[in-house]
Amino acid sequence: MAKEVEVLIRRLRTIGTLGPEEEIVVRDLPLRLATLAKGDEVASDGEVMDQSCLLLAGWMHRLKDLPDGSRQILSFHVPGDIPDLQSLHLKKMDHSLAATSVCEVAFIKHADLRRALLKAPGVADLFWRDTLVDAGGFRIWMTMLGQANAEGRMAHLFCELYVRLRSVDMAKEMRYQFPVTQTELAHALGITPVHVNRTLQELRSRGLLRFEHHEMIIHDWDRLSDLAQFDASYLHYFVDVS
Amino acid sequence: MAKEVEVLIRRLRTIGTLGPEEEIVVRDLPLRLATLAKGDEVASDGEVMDQSCLLLAGWMHRLKDLPDGSRQILSFHVPGDIPDLQSLHLKKMDHSLAATSVCEVAFIKHADLRRALLKAPGVADLFWRDTLVDAGGFRIWMTMLGQANAEGRMAHLFCELYVRLRSVDMAKEMRYQFPVTQTELAHALGITPVHVNRTLQELRSRGLLRFEHHEMIIHDWDRLSDLAQFDASYLHYFVDVS
DNA sequence: CGTTCTTTTGACTTCAATCAATGAGAGTGG
DNA sequence: CCACTCTCATTGATTGAAGTCAAAAGAACG
């Protein structure tokens, strides 16, 4: 029972080791299930949280809106992720968390989480490690935003998503579903929607990939990852799945 | 004795509370002191670490070099920071840590740190929190790199540094020392050195600030922080010092 | 005091933004 | 089942912010 927690177990085993007794502690976490509609925000910038959100199915993303109206998408999330785990220790959100597509989630009360982590320090270390891997993703994205042009950034995002999606069986044979619009891609890449469109066309005309109707097909992984200067080690997978 | 650890105590109290017994645990951490020359790397991309580095005096920065030769400076660090604390759980570095200026540091063995955190879970939470605040800084910088132009990014960096430096008594009355070259600034801001120079001139000609001989003087905080869309809450200071 | 690093300036180029319009799909309701 | 609407994708023309290249001027340092 409570098969919902399996995605979390898998995620934790992707970035570290989880002993049998620790697994029990994780399995015993009380979950409150919910279904989110596309665009729903489960945490808003400035809000004070008392729970975190485990993504079970579908996509989520974190975003930051600036006073001038511009928006940066900070990360995309796949099942097994706890995108707002940081709120366990930083109660007040400094960004927002929203559903990219319809999705299934499980809320975990911070009080319950705290109790569990106190009981099993090894699990606490794993959760800590998870937030550190999260930060590692930000570092790479900062680097790409600061140094790479539109093609490089886009290629990098598509490479990262392929590797992460494979680890949760949502990608195989160089293809995956990615339910975002070009405008959302633009918010993630720090470029305009028009330029997203042109960059996609450029990558496609060079035979690197195709992205149509929310389906990504990578035609030439070697040249794409080369263009992206992609190196999956920042994902800190315990066993590399790339 | 061991007054070196005071900067760390202060830092921890800046982002949370530290009880008397927890303070003792922190004070008992074995430190190995060292002096670094400008440019020295205490941790390099790919390296496996068994210690972290507490900055006691001077400046450090973290950076990521890409295969094509471009470099992104990810963060600047001031006394009290442990810039590579994440290596406690992510042994293998995914970026580098270097001395911006001559500086004094204290190395803390991960084994000692782990022992201390096991003894005092409240301290573990504080250190975890510190890494989460670190990640919050990355999120804001990602946002500025993706959405703001050269002026906005530069203004934001200068605002952030003023607030952080004030909390460690290294800035007052709208001025502080900042020992970087315009080329290093360029690596942090994701623009070219030439454009750094022109942007500095522009900000100066508008009466917002002056930056000469490594000294920053902010002439108009209100307009500068407005241009930066700066909101210090992402620093997650327990008591706001801005 | 000369050598090196850093800052500054000018001319030119380029990548991406902007503005504006058209086209294509998906879902809705008469 | 087809008009209608809405969102999303695409295209073209133009503008603008920042990059590039090259050189000179100014500081810093042994």
C-alpha cells in the first residue's frame, strides 16, 4: 500500500543509498494526495509554508517574477522530486512553485518530515543532499544563462531533461514528452518566445532535434550535447544513468 | 581562544538561532588555519573533498569554467561564509572555489563536522539552512542573468554586496572595498569587460555610484536598488540588517 | 623605472529584442 | 458539423543592446 511513495524512494536511491530501516521511515511519512490543474500554484513567492510537495505524476516548475513583470523559470520537476523541500528550513518562499501540466502530488507536513528526519539521520542527510543537488542545477543554469547563447542554453536544457527523465522512465530512445509552450521555454531560457521559435528551427534544420506538439525527439545526441557543453555529473547521480 | 570561529558564530546567528550548548559544539570544531594568495584554488571542479573551508578574512568566489573557455563566477564570499559547505554531502566538486584576494581561512574536516552535527541536530539544521540560503542566492542570480540587462545585473550585485558586507561590518555609510577587476566583474555578470566599463560609467554619470580603485561608493541607494529590483529577503536574514 | 596588468575609448558587427501580422490547431457551442 | 474563439506557432522587417577587435592611456608592482 501507499505505492505513491515509491517515486520518492527511487529518487533518493538515484542520488544516494537508503538502508532498509531508513526506507521504512520514508514509507511511514503521512501523505495527503491531491490533483493539480495546469498552472495551479502550490507555493507562492512570500508565502510561509508548513508542508512540502512531492510530485507523483506530471510536471511542475519553479519561477520567479520580478516587479517589472519579467519572469524566470528556475527549474522543471519530474515525478519523485520535492521541488519545495527547501521550505522545510526556509519557511518563507522566495519564489513560486506551479504545475506545468495536470499533475498528481502528495503533500508532506513539515512537522511529520522533521519527526522522520530526527529518527533517521541517514534520511536527513539524503534529503539535505537532495537540496544540494538542486543547488547544483542552479549553478549550471546560472553558467549557461551567463555564458551560452540561445542555442547552447536550449541544447543544455533538452539534454538535462533527457537524462533526468530517463531516470524516472519517462524518456527512452532519444524522445520524451515535454508539455510546455514556446513562451514557457522562453521564460526558462531567458530569451523571447520569437527567438525560441527561431532557435528551435535552427536546431532542427541542423538535424539535431525536433520539438513538435510537446514531443521532443533528439536526432543527434552527440552533436547536441557537444553544443550544450553538457556534462551530467552535476546531477550527482549515485549511479550514472546517462 | 580560537577567536577565529567567532565569524562563523555570527554568520549562523545572522540566519537563525544558536543555543548555548550548540554554540559550544561549534566552538569545539577543530580548525586548521591557512593563508591564501590571490587566485589560489582551495577546491577545483571535479575534485573529491574531505574538508570544507571557513573564510575568516578577505574575499573568495566560486566559479565554473566551460569547455569552450568561458567562465562564470557563481558567487562572492565574505568572512563567516563556508563557500564549499555543500561538499560535505556532494564530495565531488561541480565547480571551483578560489581566493579573490589574499585571505585567511580555516579548514574543517568533514569527519569532524559530521561528528559535531550528529551531536547537535540544531546545528545540523542551521548548516543545512545555510546551504539553502546559498541556493536562494543562485535563484536570484539566475533570474537577473536571465531577465535583467547589464545595468540591472550590476546594480543588483552591488546592492547585495552592500547588505551582506554590512552584516559583517565590512561596509558602512554606503561604501565598501571590493577587490575585483572589471574582468572579474564581467565573469560574474555574464557580460564582457568592455561592457562592464561602459555600464559603470553609465551608472556613475547618472549619479548612482562610483567604483574606483576597488572602492564602491553608492551615491543613491534608492535609485540603485530600484534599478536592481532589489529585495533583500532572499538572503533570509533572521534579523533584517538592510 | 620599465614591465605588466587594468582601464578606457572608438569603430564596427552581431545576436537577440521588438513590433506587427499571419497561420495553424484545439476546443466550444450553436 | 462547422463557424467562432483563443491560444500558440511562425514569419518578416527593423531596432537595439552587447560583443568584438584594436589600440592607447593609466596604475600597479617588482
